[in-house]
Amino acid sequence: MKPASDRRTDKPASLALTEAHDLRTGSVPWREAEWHVPHCNPFPSARVDVAILGCGIVGSVLAERLIDEGKQIAMFDRRPPGSGSTAASTAQVMWAMDVPMIHLARTIGEANAARRWRRVYQSVRTLGKRIDSLGLAEARSECPTVYLASNVLDEAGLAEEARMHRRHGLPSEFLAAEDVARRFGIAPRAAIVSQGGFDIEPVRVCHAMLDRVQKAGASLTWPVDVVALHPVDDGIIVEVGDGRRCHAGDVILATGYERPALFLPPAFRLHATFAIATPAGTAPLWREGAMIWEAADPYLYVRTDRLGRIIAGGEDIDLAEGGGRDGLIGAKAGRIAAKLEALLGTGPITVERKWAATFGSSPDGLPAIGPATGMPHLWLAAAFGGNGIAFASLGADILTRELNGSEDADRDGFSPYRFQ
């Protein structure tokens, strides 16, 4: 495996079932030398209950939940597990969405908006407990989130947003600019401060979950391309590139930002984001280890890690991959560093690592989770919308219930086809 620095993920051959992208380029902070990649199992010969396509953070969270339901699971990926978008994630696990709750409420009504936000909040709390159960205390850190006023929500908009959160039991409070500066030691800007989020080491958590499900009997097959799905009376036949086949009762497409274009509507779009990491020992430069982000488009997002690195990202563009994206890494890293310096009111920030990555958005900031049209027993778990790791847990909540034969009460709110 190539060293993490200046590494581009290999681009697989283009397939009809899912898109193929260069998901990340550059030097990410989650160092490959510290990864414990799960081994590849023999190709499954017996029928399984569930096949999961994708061994990143979404697939791993799904599998870790389903294995507790007694499901026989087979997982497939075209890359080493956790080495695609998961490895590029800044891994801020928050329950607040990119589309403010007050904006969503204007579209679908306050009650519906609140119900969806509360469901994401519950999924974030569930995920934290499950990560802790794996003995990964160092890989997860509870911290407040600070959501700063900007061009999407100004001070008055933030105050209204915070009131709506609190009306529906979400743990947020509005702070005036001087109170934000006093409490967190950053430049004064009005903000919503929320509880209930955390940051993680995404590759470490992904691999720990996969290790658990593998020990419980799940199979992981990689690198392998799934080229076709063949519906049969009692499920789906999963066919890989060399002709081998696996019979599954149900199939979940957890292929991340390599979209299953036949099943995922075009409303779920791809973009690129950019990020930097400072040397270890740089933090703390603000208080409470808070995750910081802006009510802006595009927005700056900032966290720290257990080694004292500051990890920051933003400067999103619509060009999802390729030389045009990758050629911008240096300039975008400089802009992110400058914004971080302004936010913190500090001198120059040293950038040790910088990278670009593909990510996905949706019109309402929420994911695509639920049954796929046109093929019984096929399910989508597309964590588009900005909070991919939170949405992985939401997908596990919903699909576990559905695969156990009960219709989830919130399935329509996260349906992949809700914009049609």
C-alpha cells in the first residue's frame, strides 16, 4: 500500500452499477501506517441474509448493527475497507444539518422538520454508545458544536434557529458575539452552541466495527467490483467482475459517493471539499475542544484530535474530481488556513497535511435511505447531505427495522425519491 502522503486513491474501471471516482487526493491525517485493515475472507459460497456493497464507515455501521440482529452478512468493496471517502473525512459527528431547521420548516412544515432533526439526533447518540461499546474511548471525543453567524443565517436567524431547536427538545442555546468570544476564546461572532455531538477517528472506528462483525461471522471480500444484481424470487444474486456470484436475501447499496446511478435520483449531487491538518501539538487554540462551523455557503468547519492537531476544511466546489479539483489543493489549503487564522485571531497556521475529497449533497441536507425502486430486496444507504457518519447511524436504525419486517415510521422523510 502506498504511503499516505501525496497519495491518490486508485480509480477502478467504470461500471454500470455504480460510478467510479477518485474519491480523495493528497495527504490525509488518518495515517495508513496506523490502520488495521480487516483481512479478506474467501468469497461466500452459502446464501447470506444481507449483502452490503461498501466497506466504508456507512457499510461498517450498518453491518455492526445488523450482526446483532443475527443476520448472516457478506460485504464487498472495490478498495481496501475504509480507504475511500472514510479516510478523507474530518469526522465531525453532528446532528445539525447543512440546511437550517428554520429553512427546512418553510418547505415541509415545522413538525416534519423537527421530526427529522430529532431522528438524526437520536441516531447520533446511539452511534456514540455503540462506538464506546467497542472500547474505543480514544477514538471518540464528546464536545460542543459552535455554529457561527454568516451569510446563511445572521445573528437574528441564529436566534430563531436556536429557539426552534429548543422548542423540539434539541440541546442548543444562542450566544451573543461577546459571549462566544469569552467562552471559547475565538473572534467574536454570534453562534448557536449545541451539545450531543462528537468527533471520531473515522478509519479506526470503521476498522474496529468491521473487525467485530468479521469475528461474528460476516465475510468481507475486497478488492472486488460488483458488476450486476440479478433479482430472484427470494432475493438478489450479486455478481462480481470475474463471474462469481453470491445469493443474498437483501442487498444494501452503501457505496458512498460512487453513486448507483440506476437507483439514486440526480437530486443527490457530488461536489469537492478541501481540508488541512496542522502538526500534532498545535491545539488547544480555543476552549472546550469545540467543533466549529459556520452558517455559510460554503462554510469553514474545524475540529481538533487527540494528538493536538487542528483539522479544518471548506472551500467546496462543484467539480467532484479530477485534475481541475486536485490542482486547487494548494490554493484552497491557503484560503482555509487564512480563514482559520481570522477565526482564531492567531498568527500564521502551519499546514502539515492537505487534501481534496468528493462528497455529496441533497436539497434538504438529509440522506437517501430506504427501498430502491425497480428491484425488490434492494436498499439504499446513501449518506449525502454533509453529515455522512451521523447518517450512517440513521441508515442502520431505519434499515435494521425494515429488514426485520417492520416499516419504519420515518421512512418517507428520508426516502431517496422524496424530491420526485
